[in-house]
Amino acid sequence: MAKSLIEDTQEYVFNLLTDKLPNTFIYHNYTHTQRVLKSTKELIENSEISKEESTILELTALLHDIGYTVSSENHETESVKLAEVFLKEKGADDSIIKAVSDCIMATKFDEEPNNKLEEIIRDADASHFGKKYFDEASEFLRKELELRGIKSYTPADWRAENIKVLTEHSFYTEYALKNWQPRKEKNLAKLMGKKKKRKKKLDVEKIKAKYKAQYKNESPERGVQTFYRTALRNHIKLSDIADTKANILLSVNAIIISVVLANLISKLDTNPYLTWPTVIFLFFCVVSMVLSIIATRPNVTSGEFTKEDVKNQEVNLSFFGNFHKMELKEYEWAIMEMVKDKDYIYKALTKDLYFLGKVLERKYRLLRITYTVFMLGIIISLVSFAIAVKNNPNVNIEDVLPETNEQTSYSNTQKKENSNFMI
């Protein structure tokens, strides 16, 4: 009869938890129930108890968490209510029902067991503390608490919580103390080791952050390096802008000259009064292009240095124009000499900044002249064209402007009609 009752209970618990337990219960589910039942049987086999007591313990292991299907609050009480109804329906003795109910209530973590049966079920319920799969079970419990919206733990907080629980927990049975306690102590030591390692890592990071902040605040070297880095970056950006402006002027003037040569030059035979305005216009365009090319044209450098130049710190090794003709070994030697002396490095960077500034001054001065010439050229050319047209009142504007496709088509048609008429 006992075997049949346990089998019926196992089927009842499986169906109940499968049908009514929310899927957020990834720890307190049928897997946990089976694990507690297995640990209970392990304790029963190594304890001197009667068959009736064995039945009570197995029933308790199966029924102790079914109250979660009703409520998470006081689930032990709800488990007792469901268990009593089920066991009465199965015709269990009142003494067994009473003992099962007491054992279920004994699974409360803050309650002390009152007898041997309650000690066994308490040890079985907490058996994962002394098992190799403790980390896995603990992670499932953390995730369940998060999914149910009870509390979300960080890994560090959860580690601290587990250390607290394992420290306060105690096994009661002789078998658990002998076989599960050593593994529990290893699990606790592992958690303590991780906590200590984490604390040490945080301490190191704090020290690094402290000294880093102190270095930033107190070290003038960092400020000097930032100055050179920022200044060099700004100079390079300004040089790129100057080159872009020069390229724009080159492109615009090239387009203008191509348009003038294609359309306006062919009209000078029949409109000689446009010769000088056209020459003036082309002259200013060509001058603008020449100035743009000069502004962007690189300077020729020697590309060589001597050992005396390096020893006297008279050569800037950061500029390719000073070493592009030198052998690699000679340049490596020069660099090694330079990095030995911090002042030489700063001196080289200072020279780099200075000569970049000189180049930029030349570029922007030429660009300013180029834009001025281009602007004046446009104005003077327009004025000269206006004067030329004004001094020739009989000018037909169609003779000056290029013919469109419609005008060409119309002209060809007229010529063809006139030809037919003459015939």
C-alpha cells in the first residue's frame, strides 16, 4: 500500500506542477522535487528508521513545494493544505498525514527541526549545498528570483548572499555531516575565494585609478604631451583645409577656361570687340590657377643629415624631408640618439610645429592673394564685357551666345527651304 501511495503521489505532483506551476519557476519545479526525493532516499538508506517513517519522508519530499502552485507567500502552509486533501482522498492514516504536514512545515529555513524525520527532510531539501552541482542550482535560483520579479542580484551580490546562507546553514544528520559537509565547505571556500579575488581586483583598480588621477593632476609631462598633440593635429587640419581650397580654385578655373575656349573663342572672328574682354578674363583665370598650384606645390628638401647635426640637435627627425635619402641604419641610430634625450624630443616637436606654421602661413597668404585675384578678375572681366557691348550698339546677342540645339535645327531648316526655293 505504501508503495502504491508514493507512486500515486509522484504522479499527482508531476501533473500538478506541470499544469499549474508558472514557467518562471525554474528552480522550485519538478526537477527540484526529484532531487530532494533522491537525497531523502539516500538519507533513509543510511539511517535507522521504520518503513512508515520512510513513507512519511518520501511523501514529504514529493509534496513539500506543491504550495507554489497556489501562492509564493507561505507556500509551506499551502503545501500542507493540498497534501492533506490529497492524502485523505487516498485513504492515508491520520498519523501519516499529521507527520507529513509537520515535516513540510519543518522545511522552512528559519525553523529548527524537532525530531529525526524533520532533520532528515531538512538536510535533503538543502542537499545541493553539499553537492558538486551547487553552482548550477544556485544560478537557477537567482534567475528564478529575477524572473518572478522578487529581486535582481548582481553576481557579486549573489555571491555574498550565498556565502551568508552557507555560513548560517547546518546539516543535522550524521550522514550529511560526514558526506555532504566537506563538499559544502569546498563550495563555501570557492565562493570566498572568488569574493577575495574580486575584492583584490577592485582594490587594484581603485589604486590604479587613484594614481592615474594623481598623475593627470600632478604630472606636467602629460600637459606638455597634450599641447604638442593638439597643436600638431590642428596644424595638419589647417593644411588639409588650405589644400582643399586650392583644389577648388583649380577646378573652377579649369572649367571656366574650357567653357570659354569651346564657345567664346569661336565668336571672336565675327565679334572682334570681345577680344580684349576675353583675354582679360582668361588672364585672371590662368593667374588664379598658377597661384593655386604654387600654394600647394611641395618644397624640395635635401633629405639628408649628418651625425654632427644629430649630436648638435639641429635636425628634425620627425619630418620625412630631412631623412628620405638616408639609409635605414643611419636613421635608426639617429632616432635612438634622440629618444635618449627628452629635451631633444621636445625640441624636434617644437621645430615641427614651427615649420608647419611657416608652411601654413605661406599657403594661406598665397590663397588669400589667389582668391583676391580671382574675385577681381571676375569683376574686371564683367566690366570689360559690358563696356565692349555698350560701345558696339549694333551687336546681335545671338552672335555672341552659343547656339542652342533648337536654333541650329531652325537654321538648318531655313537653309534647306531657301535652297528648295532657289531650285
